[in-house]
Amino acid sequence: MATNVKVVKRRGEPNEKLIRRFTRKCKKERILEVYKEKTGHYVKPSVAKRLKKQQAIRENKKNMKKEQEKFSR
């Protein structure tokens, strides 16, 4: 999964804001998390539990949204 994140500087935009936009894009596309998973980066048990819970919440929201779309049709 090769992803290239490209951020173009807007007219009059400070460098700090450009860097913030870049970091937000990277977080949104989960580039760092995927890298850490693939390289075998150690995850503390408490962090692993929190991530698992967040993933379950995301999936639950996604499923609820799909069900809502079915009923609205």
C-alpha cells in the first residue's frame, strides 16, 4: 500500500500551517500506524486495548450508517 501525501503551499500560508495540514493528512490516511504495524513496532497492552476499542467503535458507526441507508430507501 504505497501512498504519497502531497501538500502544496497556498498563497500567503505560513510554513507552520502547511506542516499541520501535512500531519493531518498523514494521520487521516494512517500512514504511520500502518508502518508501525508492518515493522513489528511494540505496542503496550493498554494501547492495544484502546486501539481495538476505537476500531470496534468505528466499525459499529459504519454498520449503523449502512443500516440507516437501507431503511431510508
